[in-house]
Amino acid sequence: MRITLPASLRKERHTLQEEVAWARGLSPEERLAVTASLCRDVVTLLRMNIKRDRVLALRDPCPESTRRALARLHRR
């Protein structure tokens, strides 16, 4: 069965750059406000989720490239 994306998700209509353009010009304070708003939304969604403990227990492993980058930063 073939799935057709809605027009709003088709790449030929909206590129990733166009999608995130609004965020590129944000000040650090504005980015912080957006991040705080997203965090509040996550808390709300977790409160409604009956599997919240399972969701909170899930962790992606830290990539080796990130571990190396952090090690370099700690050495500075």
C-alpha cells in the first residue's frame, strides 16, 4: 500500500530551510522562551500519558562522536 504525504509535508513545497527560517533570527532570549514553552508542552503530554514512567525510562545511547567532543571540551 502506497502512502501519500499531505501537501504540507511534501519537500517540493517546503524545504527544511524554509521550515526553520523563523527560528534563525531569534535572539538567545527568544530561543530560551521557545525551549521553555516546548518543555511545558512535554510535561503536559507526559502527565496525560499512562505510560509516562516507561517513556521517561527510555534513553538513547550517547554517540561516540559526542563523547569524543565532550572529552575535547573538558581538556580545554
